[in-house]
Amino acid sequence: MSKKLQFRHELKFLINQHQYLILRQRLHSLMDVDQNADEGGEYHIRSLYFDDIHNTALAEKLGGLRERAKYRIRIYNVQDHVIHFEKKIKRDDYIAKIKEPLTRGMYDQIMAGNYEVLNVPGSPLFMELYNGMRHNLLRPKVIVDYVREPYVCHNGNVRITFDKELRTGLHATDIFDQELRPVRALDENFIIFEVKFDQYIPEYIRIALQLEGLNRQSASKYVICRKFLKTNTWEDY
């Protein structure tokens, strides 16, 4: 990619319902709810993750590689007016994201196996995906589905999210399928708690969160759902 990547800190924790209620109460008085959330302070995310013939993204995550990447198509509230193809790059505790918008027509073409729609020389990401699909058999692997409760703070560009009701689409790959009934992939008592920021977390937020007392996890939703798929359907990685 020719554009300089902007890396941010990313910290992940697995918390229980009791911890969630305490943290949520603290954040309500310190941070703003993301403007994209509904009146209940949430929105729904559904992603379709891709991997190649060697399951490189999965293997690199499980192997703990310092730098790795994942590809996904992401939608919100199961609507098609905002669709993005994203590449998420992880480097230790830092993340960067590159994304390009998709039309519903482009999505349908990709799902039909017509990868020429990504042959767009002006888009480095689309060209990377196009070559991956042609030469490395980059293909849809699993749907990851959850509800996000997001909070934001301008100071430090802090974004804190509670990701709840993590589900997998099992072998389904159409994120717009009206008949899709995702299956819970994580015990309902647990929530994935994520803290993202640029250079610093304001001290008043850091004190409220007491991050040192939480159970730090890698907590990859993609890996959790792939592992669930293998455990429950005898999928071979």
C-alpha cells in the first residue's frame, strides 16, 4: 500500500457481566456514546471473513506472529447502504485498517465468484484482494455477528467498545441472507471489551477503567468463530 498506515493502540479483554455493568456505569459519565448507535446505545455488526487456501490469517493469529492481517466485508444493522471491504493489520498491540466501499452489486458479484469486479488498478486494496483471490484462493470462510456498545472520547481519540452476543454463521457466507440464524460462539456471560486510542488514554478514563485488574486476551472474534465451527461441525482447517 502506498498510503502511510496510521497505527493505533488496541487492547482487548474478556469480561463477565458483573465487570461489564461496573465499567459501563463509569463510562456513561465520562465518555460520549458513538453517534452511530441507536437509542439503546448499540448497533449491530456483521462481517464476512476471508482466508486463503493455507488459512494464513488463522495460522498467523494462532502462531502469534508479530505482524499479520485479516480481510473482511463488513455491514451494519444488516443493511446494504454501507458496505466495506477491509484489511485489518495487527502489529503487536497496534492496529491499522485500510478499507474501500463496496456497492451491493459488487458484493453480489464477489459472492458469485466474479472477482474481476475487484480488478481496479486505482485501488491498491482491491488489487491485493483480486490477486489473492486469483492466485491464493482467498475465499469467504465464516460470518462473525455481534452487537456493539461504543463509547468515544475526543481526547486521545479513545474508542471503547463492548462487543456482545458473539455469533457465527457456521457454514453460511451470505451476510444479507434473511434466513440466517447465527449461533452463539461465546458463552453469554462473557463480553469482549476493546480499548483503542492514538497516543494516550486521558488519566480520568484510565483511572476509571482500572485496566490492570482485567483479564487481557487476544480475543480474536474470527478465531473464536473458526474454532467454534471446527469443534461443532468437524471442519478441517
